[in-house]
Amino acid sequence: RKEVEQDPGPFNVPEGATVAFNCTYSNSASQSFFWYRQDCRKEPKLLMSVYSSGNEDGRFTAQLNRASQYISLLIRDSKLSDSATYLCVVNRPSKSTFGDGTTLTVKP
Amino acid sequence: DAGVIQSPRHEVTEMGQEVTLRCKPISGHNSLFWYRQTMMRGLELLIYFNNNVPIDDSGMPEDRFSAKMPNASFSTLKIQPSEPRDSAVYFCATSRGGTTGELFFGEGSRLTVL
């Protein structure tokens, strides 16, 4: 079993839709969590950090559930420019593990 | 500030040749990571340095791969001899401290081994 498992996607949604991605992790020693965005043929870039108390940045909300060992990303009112691959990252001492990514395509 | 700088951006080589990928981290970042990304396997951590010392190289595929960080401003990933299955995008990423903070990625080196 992979240490980090992510919804495989792809997700194809119309503009304005709300879409949610989940990511589960297996190691309870994991300490920090992030969502990265990767555009086609580009490098991953930090989208937002994930905290137990939740983290909201405009249309994006990230949540951590330590008891169930999963993190989530909610995108509201999706835009064409949100089309990308979203990667969850789970960190513990000396180990940073990326999920395989979920591809989102937002269509007009 | 300049970001993480990788070279070459693209390399096409023939099987059996030696490949050297280079990375210049962001000044002040003391952790450096080499990742490999393919469609089949996603983003895989190859090796992680902290303060120029290799901390975790369990992701290095085999003896054909080696990585060095001779000083705080330079790292190399070498493949010798290269094989077609090594074709991938190799990313270097750095952070201010260990694996718990934000990773800053270079633009990647796209390697094709024929």
C-alpha cells in the first residue's frame, strides 16, 4: 500500500462548479501537510498548507483530519485557470511524500 | 531572489552515456531534494540532503545513480550508464529546513535516453 493515496481523477467539471479532492496517508507520525499545484510541463508550486483547524484562501479550502488520516481540498466557483494537477504532500521527519496527483479540467 | 536553478533543461542522450544534472539551491535553504517524475510512477523522492549531508537515499534506484552536494550552493545527480527507463523529468527542490516546510522546485531537467 502506498504511503499517500490520492483520488486518481481525472475530474472534468464546468466553470462555477465546486470540486473536492481527498488524500489519505498511512503513517500516523506525519507532521505537516500541503497541497501543491502543477501545470502541464511545469514544476509543482505550493498552493496552500493544511491545518487541523482548516485553512481557507479565497475559493480554496484545505482541511486535515488526523483521526481518519486524510486531507482534503475544496475548490469553489471553479475557473478555467484552475485546470491543473493537484498534488497532496505528507511530511514526516526526513521524508516528504507526494501523492500521484489528481487532474482537474474546468470546461466553459 | 533567484529560485532553484537546474541545468540542463533538456537532454537527449544515447543508452550507455553518462548524464549529469545540476542544481543550484536558493541561498539560505539548507535542505535539498532530488525528485524524478514519470507518468507511470508520479513524483518519487530520490535523495534528500540536509546541510550538504545525504540524509535519505533510499529512493535512489540503483548503483547507476549517484548524487553529491559538495557545498551549500551546488548539487549534482549523475546517471552512469544511462538506460531508456531513466527517461523522466528530474526536479531539484529546496527548503529552509528539513521536510516539514514548503518545497521550492526548479523548472526540472527533462531527460530522454534513446
